[in-house]
Amino acid sequence: MGQSNNVPSTESQPAAPPLIPWRYAFLATGGLVAASALGIFVAAAAGALAAGAGYMIGTYASMNRGYWKAVAVGAIVALLGAASLQFDNMLTIVLASLLLLALASWESAQVGSRDFVMGLLAYLMFTVGIDFEGDWFMLIAFTVGVAVGIIVIVFLGIPKSVPSKPVSMVASVALGAFLAIGLSISVFIMEQLDEPRSYLIALIFVGRALIPFEGFRGSTFRYGLGAIAGAGIAFIILLFNPPIILTLGLGLVAAVVGIRNLTHALPIAPAMLTAAVLLALQDSQQDIRFRVMSVVIVVSIALILSLIIEGLWRALNRRFPRQFPRFYAE
């Protein structure tokens, strides 16, 4: 008798991706700390945000398409950041975001990467820095962050590890629609809340768009669980009002563990990275509660939008299978 169809073949199961080596996790964390410290030196708190935004582009794009792509994306975001510094109004932010949305959609169809999605996230972080009384020195901090990110990935020998696979043109349009609609809903909710930290909703949502549509809902749900758990960990630690040195030390440990587990199927990375951010910022209990609420809002928006897009896509796939090939997991 042959093997039962109910028993899955171990040969057909893809191997789980390996955990990121400890030395790379330490290097990535150390690079972020160094970039942020330089950003603070150049432009205070706004500089830390700008440097962190640049560092994300430098590391992510370098791991994906190489340092030249990091330089290109960083240059575009820097130009848009300069425009926002010169014309500090909502129209500039909307036009810049639309440009990055179009580039993200085009990029996903051409090469399958999402470097311009990261660029959009970095640009929004930059605009938050402007609201923190940022000035033109933020551009220096941003450039330093990009440079540090490239150095960490390229010159220290960290291999390219961000997978990318081109999608059809209509699937790239779906990505653009997901980002545009979700970001619009996020901004609308932010305006209704009238809360200084409401920018977190838009930042967290755009971060979710870095995940491919395959397995998107499962990944988003795991992120939500992990982020809420990480907020709980930080909440408990901060209840004891530990010394700042100890809190920062625990935050660094959490960051290293989080980066180490970025490829893990369990929500360890979002839990540890959320805890690391909250501990580093010394957030109050009210701040932590708002972050949890932001995560719940973003997860709800992302899951509902993904269900709507997938449902429409399935219907179109049944009628026009060639024009709308399957991109979702069965």
C-alpha cells in the first residue's frame, strides 16, 4: 500500500529559514544605535528619527538589491524630505507619498522588491521629525543613517537575505491600492483621535506593507500578538521604575533578540522589538496603552483590506485567470 494522502510528505515541506546569526544581530543593533546617536548629535531628537529612517533604507535596500539601490532610494527620500522642510504642509506630504506609492507599485512588478515601501516608511518618519522642531540638519542625520546602514550590510559582509519575486502588473496595482486606501484610513483615524502619538498608526500600517500578500494575514496576526505581548513586557518592567541604564540595557538586549528572530515563525521578533522601542523611549503607561491601541487599529485595517482585495482578486481570477493570476495562498 502506498503512503496515505492524509500524511504530508516531509520532502515537500520547505525548510524553515535559519535564524539570523548572533553576530549580525549585534552588528545591526549596534549600527542603529550608532546612527541614532550621530543623529541626536547633529539634530537632537528629530535627528534621531531622521537617522533611524535613513538606517532602515540603508540596511533593507542593501540586503535586497545592493548598496546602489539603497543610495537611489535614500536620495529620492532625501529630496522629498527637503521639499517637506521647505514647504511644511499637508499637500507636500500627500504628493510625496503618492510618488513613493507609485514607485513602490512599479518596483514590485519590475523586480518584486519593496524598497520604496521602506522609502515611504522612512519619509513618514522624516516628516514626524519635522513636527519635532526638526530643521535642515535632519538631512545630514538622514544621510549619515543611510551610510551607516550600507556600511553595516555591505562592508561588514552581511549577505543579501531579503527575498524578492516580481509580481504581475495588476498585482502591483493591488499593492498600490492597499497602501493608498490603508494609509488614507490611517490618516483619517489619526485626525479623529487628535492624539500627538497618532502618527504611530500610519507608520505601523506602512510597515505591514513590507510583507508579501502570500501569507500576509497570518504574518499580520502574528505581528499583532507579538507587538501586544512586547508592550506588556515593557509595561511590567517600567512599573518597577528601574534605573535608566538598566532600562536601556534591557532594551538593547530585546533589540538583539528581536533581530535574531526576524525569520522565526513565532511572534518573537515583533514582541522583542516592540519592547525594545518602548524601553528605549522610556514610555509612560499611557504611551504604552496608546501603542497597543495603535497596533489593534492597524491589524484590523490591514486584515480587513487584505480580505477585501483577496476576495475581489479571487472573483477576477475565476473570470480572467490570465490577467489576474493567483498571488494568494490557498
